[in-house]
Amino acid sequence: MNIHELKEKPLWQMTGEEFLFLQQNSEH
């Protein structure tokens, strides 16, 4: 999974799993 690709997606198109992945990675 590529975090940069995820950040380009609108939040409402994300799955819960993708959203959690982003949150975990933004904490570091």
C-alpha cells in the first residue's frame, strides 16, 4: 500500500482499513 497514493484519494472513497493505515503512519 502506498501512502502517497492514499493521500490523493478523497476521504469518503477510502475503506476503513485504508483510513486506519493512514492514521497509524501519520503518527510517526
